[in-house]
Amino acid sequence: MATVLYSATASLDGFIAGPGGDMSWLTEHLAGPNPTAERLLANVGAILAGNTTFGGDDPNRGTDKEGAFGGQYHGPVFVLTHRPPAEPPAGVTFVDDLHDAVAQAKEAAGAGYVNVLGANVAAQCLDAGLLDEVLMFFAPVLLGDGVPMFHRPGGTNVRLARMPGETEHWYRVVRD
């Protein structure tokens, strides 16, 4: 059964995008090998993104690295939205219900990961008890403003347990 994972790269002050969703800051931090990201990519069976993330800024736009994982991901994509386009792109499924979107993505992923992209969808998955793991990469930059990696009005704590054998910030969501 698939594992639902929220992964993102954040600034050291916790933003996954700059003001207005700007991702240009990330480009200079994506150079060089990243064994954890490469291992993750090899096991991603589907992507689940919100419409803002799907249609948002790409730090590699207009290059051969445009798209998820620097253009290296070529599998099924599910977009959670109440406003699907009239002409969906090939390989992209638009779904208007969170539980249906996760179920479809998990079926497509098989035994791999459903990689959640976007802080809003990740928070929705967490609130619904559908998020299994969190993997954060950190870039050596302070943005000062933008889209936080995780936002929960009221500040509810979420317990995480470090994944055994991992050196990155990879955690399992602890459910009480």
C-alpha cells in the first residue's frame, strides 16, 4: 500500500515559496547530487498537488529541468481543485474531493510514495489523518516572507518521529 508523504525544500526560516509563490530563490540551491531526493524520486508512484502548486511558479520554467523533481518525474499527477481546466493536460487527473484524490493517487502509486506537493494540500491531508510521513530539505537562505511549509491556525502540535536510518529531516506522523 502506498505511503502519503509531504516533501518540500524550505528556507531556514520555514518558507517553501517566497511572496506570491515565487520559487526563483530555489534555483541556486538545486545544484549537485542529493542521494535522499534521488532515492525518493525512484520510489514516487504518484504526485498529489493543489491547484496553486500545480499551476504555480517553477524555478526551472523554460528549461529541460521544468517540472517536479527537476523534470525527472514522469508518472501520474493528481491535482486537488474545485476549478479543473476544460482541457486537462495529458497524464494529469483533476479531483475535487480530498479523500478521492488521495485514494486515486494511492492506487496509482502502488507500493510507492504519493508525494504531496504544496503546503495547503499537505495540511488538509494531515487534518484528515491521511498523511503518513514528512520529508523536509532545507536551503541555506532566509526568505523572511512567503508560503510557510506548514500553517495551522491555532497552532495545534503535530508529533513526528524520526525515520530510522535517515539523515535528512524525514519523519513519520505519530497518530495518538
